Amino acid sequence: MTDKKKKDEDISFEESLKKLEEIAEELEKGELNLDEALKLYEEGMHFSDKCLEKLNETKKKVEKLTREGDGKYRTEPFSITEDEEASNE
């Protein structure tokens, strides 16, 4: 495993989001030449993908607390209905 790949796996959602925000701000200034802007855009897309990946991983881990008929609670995997999935795309 390369050092860059290992670093990417270790970066937190918050760090990825912060880096993505910094890249967006830099691009919005409009002071970069085309090659620099393209390189920064590609880096931003990478961080965007990392954020989306971490959000999807977290979504899979979320559990729903459900009350049973006897008043006890149990957990079950949280699932998104097809209608909700379609509206998120």
C-alpha cells in the first residue's frame, strides 16, 4: 500500500470536508491559471468522493430504535426506502 493511499484511508470526514472547502475557496477566487485550477479541481473531486464514501459507510451503521408491543426497545438496521433513495440522487 502506498503512503498516499494509507494517508487517504486515515483522513477523517471533517478533515476531508475542510480540505474540500479550502479548495472551493481557492477556485472561487479565480486567480489560478487553467492547469492549476484543473489540478485543484481534481483534488477537490477526490476529497468529495472521500466525504461521500464516509457518509455512506456511516449511513450503513446507523440503527433505528424500535419499540416493541411489550414496551421494550430493540434496534434494527436503518433502511432507506426506495422513494427516499431516489430523492437523494
